[in-house]
Amino acid sequence: MMVNKKQIKELLNESACSHNSEKKSSCDKPKPGATSGGCAFEGAQISLFPYADVIHLVHAPATCQGASWETRATKTSFSGIDNTPLGYCTDVSTNDIIFGGSQKLEDSISYIVKNKRPKAIFVYETCVTAMIGDDMDSLAKRLQEKYKTIIIVIHSPGFVGSKNLGSRLGGEAVLDQLIGTKEPKEIHPYGINLIGEYNVTGDMWQYSPILEKIGIKIISTLAGDGRLERIQQAHRAKLNVIVCAKSLITLCRKMEEKYGIPHVSVSFYGKRDTSNAIRTIVNAFNDKELSAKAEIIIKEEEEKLESKLVPFRKILENKKAILNTGGNKSWSIASALQDIGIEVVATSVRKATLEDIEIAKKYVPILMKVPANEQAKLIDEHGVDILLAGGRSLYTAIKKRVAFVDVNQEKKISYGAYNGLVNLASDVCNSVNNPVFKVVGTKAPWEKDND
């Protein structure tokens, strides 16, 4: 059904959030300018886009699709036709805004069914189509019966709030329309769902083999390397594991109420947090034999990791860094940096939730609310050697002649779990040893002649 004020209020006042359970405050409410860092539509699409065996159709002007398409390098092992690199859009025009875009949506769905034959179609409502009032639910229901193809409507108009809220709306759509619609052939005693894991650059593949080696089976993911059939069977898992992304805690709370599935929240960035994450998952099953096996494997993995990190630790000794990223990365990457011997002076909490901010305080002494104004000053004050951030902060690093590592979602290398920590250490060392950051900040030869 169409998103309404009551549903938005419920999502923003989630009882499972720590700050709401303590009656401190609600999540960030929609306000002017809130969508400048990503709107609700973008959040919903990013959360669900990794499902490679469905087609994602955006009911909107082409610019909505163009602005959000392929913003994350989510990887898939799907052996069939991967639909994630493809952008489908109804391309709503001025005439459609005046007379309604339902016919264009119907024609688009009909074309996709006849020519692409996907397992399902995810249709995203955006600002324009929400305002003109296209009845997408009735249309989807009629065409689903006509074509015998699953059609999921995600009501995610950008104006309702931020990217974080959009992720929650995506989770609501999956819970209401997909989860519990198919039964598995067998129920695994140690089955889990990975919630909020999008497999960006293959992060999930860094730790999933370790869990499987212990005896944990991944039933489904939302949505990294996801499959339609698996998320339909998610209600038969024994545990939901929230991987950093707290935006989907509402989904986990509702699944616990509806299906009796408890949930835990973990991070797989860095040595400490990866080991703690594995222990948290295993301990939730309260099985001594499983826990003992996990400890043996954790010890093996940590020993292998330490041997790989030896050459990097010598280079990174006594190095200081500032971290300017968003959300859970404000503390999860800080933890990983500390594990390779780097002192993290400050981190940005501009896009972090209240819960992320509380966790970040435990890892980092200085929290930047407006990093664009603060990071350059902090680099000078603390003698910082490395700036880790998104591409826009590269110019600050060049100006201050410090090493720079891009850790935004567009990065191409995984920093997840034990092996990912080696990748992070390697990238930081390469940046520290790169002379370009020292050279580029010096005066040109012709400028020196004028001194």
C-alpha cells in the first residue's frame, strides 16, 4: 500500500533503536535539504538492487534513474543473466504528469515480461509518480495475475526523507510482499539471514566461507548477492544478523514478532570486530560444540592474518589518520585502522545515526559534525599523515600534502573481514609511500624562480 504519514512516523520511531528504547529522541525526521545526501528512492533502490535475478523498474522521469544507477559496486555470483547493471525506467514525461503515467507503466511491465522473462519485477515509486497519484498497487496486482509473474511495488518517493529512510521502506516492501511466500525443502538448525549486507566490492565473500566452515548456513541476504527464492524463505532462518546497516532494524524487529527470529548486530571490519561478530553469531545458538569449533577457526584465521600484516605494520607504525565517511563506516573502518596500528584522530558523524555516533565515541576521540570545515584544521593540529574519505576530500589531502585513500562506496577492493584488512593495510601503505602527495603540494618550477 502507498506510504503514508503513519508509516513514516513508525519507521522513524522504531522501538528497537537504542535511543528510542531509552526515550531520548526519534530518528532524524524529514526536513528541507535532507535528501541532498541521497533521497528515499535512492536508499530503497540501493538496498534492493543486488537482487540479480529480478528486474528493477523505476517509474519516474529518466533523471531519477540516471542519478542513482550503479552507485555501488555490488557483486553477484548469479550464473544467469545479471540484471543489476541494467537500468529500466518508464521515462515519465510532461504528458504523463498531466494525464497519468499508468499506461506507460503497464506497457513497460508488459514489455519486460514478454522480452526478459524475469523471476520478478521490482517497481519503484518516486516523487513525481507519487504526486500524480498513479495507482501502482492495483496495476501491479492485475498484471501479476495476468502474467503469473511476481511484481513488487516499493513506495519510496524521494521527498519523504533521506536515503536511510528509503532503506527501511525497501525492507518493508520485502517483508510485506516476499518473505514467507515460499517454504524451503529443509530447515537448517544454524541458518541465518544477513540483513543490511549489500556485498559492496565482495565484502560478504570475505567472511561467509568462514561461517560456513564453522557450520553456519546463510539462508538469505538483504540484499548482497541475493536471490528472489532465498528471501522468500527467509522466515525459516534461526537468526537475523544485521551487518552494520542499522536502517533495517525495523525489519528484524517485525520478523521477530511475526516469525520468532531473534536478531544480533555485528560488524565485519577489522580483526577485533570480525572475531567478535563470529562469536556473537555462534553464541546466539547456545551450542557448546559450535562455539568450540568457532574458537579454533578464529584462532587459525587471526594467526594467518597477523603473519600477512607484519610488513605493513612497520610502515604504518606511529601513523595518524582522519576518517571522513558516513553511517556505520564512521566507526567500523576506524576499528579496522586501529587494528593495523594507525591512530584515528577524528571521524565524521555527519551522516551517522544516533546509535552510530554512540559507538563511534568508543573508538575515536574527536567526532566531526561538519568535516568540510574541520578536517583541514585537524590535520595541521594533530600532524595527521593519512586522510581516508570519499573522492571530494582528495583536494584537502593534496592541499595539506598528506596521503589519501578513497573508502567511499565506489571503491573497488573489499576491506571486509580478515583478508579485507590486509587489502586496507596494503592500500594505506601504498598511499603513504606514494610521493605524489608530497610533490603535488609544492610550488611549480616557474613559481620558485619568482621567489
